[in-house]
Amino acid sequence: MTIQQSVAWWCYENRGLNPGEFMRAIAAIGYQGIEMLPPEHFQLAKEHNLQIVTIQGHYPLEIGLNKREHLDSIEVKLRERLVWAQAWQIPNLIVFSGNRVGQADEAGLVITIENLKRLMPLAETAGITLLLELLNSKVDHPDYMCDTTAWGFEVCRQVGSPRLKLLYDIYHMQVMEGDIIQTIRQNYEYIGHYHTAGVPGRADIDETQELNYSAIMEAIKQTGFTGYVGQEFLPKGDTIAALTQAYRICDV
């Protein structure tokens, strides 16, 4: 079994290739999936035999599940996207904690769990997994609450649904806390999806950054993971060359 790989649309959509050319190119490299794709391109992905792996369940990420007053609007968006996910066989919707805005982490934890317990029956009935995304608050997303694995894993443990997992973003968690392989080995049952990028700078998976992605992918493989690892970096040069190199490094 090899790691299945996907590509995050937002990183590459404005880099000189039209959508059809881009999808044809990544499929030729070996990628099996594409992520966070706008609905106008769903059919095009299917025509290129690319699995649509994730879409966002709600947005913006700053307004999330850690506030009770956000729940109603998030539920409306989530219901709409669950319909899309079922129709297009998209297995995962990404959800967000939101920013603290002065809220204590413990209070946000309690409310996030409460809100997710109310939403999970929708996902469970639809057969779709909600992925709570870990993001760094140090560089890219100041004040975002779900910025440590301990907080995110505790949400998953207390909600207790097989349809709630973490989106473990390797780049973001290296920025925040490191210890990537050990964290994965100890908590893999709560992880439903992975994202990559070079550290520092969120650039190419190459020799200039500090993570050993081949070793990380081998550790993920050893957990028995059957989902996707999504490439979510911003290439310094040619897009297809960078994605080709990343695919090879992560192909274990």
C-alpha cells in the first residue's frame, strides 16, 4: 500500500495553468485527489479521475465552532455542503474552531464540543467525516484557537464520533510544537487527513526545509492510514516541477 496523495487547489489555481491543464498534469504525476475545489470545477475533477477529497464545511475560518452564536449560520452552510458531498462522493468537510477574540481556550473547548455534538448527527447520517483543522497561530493565523494537538485531540475524544477527525497539518504543527512523528504515532486514531508544506516558509518539499517528509510519510503508513495526504504548499518556482518532486518524496 502506498500513501494516497492529493493537491490543495487554492495553492496552485493562479499559477499559469487553466483548470483542465492543471488537473491533467497532476493526474499524470500520480496524484489521485484534489482538495478545496470550488463547485464549478467538480465535474472537471471527475473527468480527470481525481477524487474530490475535501471541501470547506463553512467559512471564514476565523468565525468558527468555539462560539455558540455562530452555530446556526455554520449549520446552514454545513447542511448545504453535506448535500454537495453526498452528490459528488466527497468524503470530508473541513471545519474550524474560529479565533479566540479574548475567549479562554478551556471555554472554547467546552463550546466547540457542545456545538459539534449538535452537528455530528448530520454528518453521521450523511456518511461524511468532519475534519477539524489544526492551524498555527504563530505565523499564519493569529488568534486561531485550534492551534495545538492537545486541544484538537481532546475535542475528538470528548465528541466521540467516528465521523469527527482532525486535519493534521504537518506544516502548521511543526511551526507550533514539532514532535511530528511521535504525535502521529500516539494519536493516529483521531487523524482523518494530513496536509504538507515546507518549514519554514510554507514552500516546496525539498532539501531547503527542516522536515524529513519521507520519514513522516513512512510513519503515517505504518499506522495503517488509508486516507489522503494533501500537498498544500506555495512553490518557489515551476508549479508542476515542485508538485512532481513533492509527490516522489511522499510516495512511500
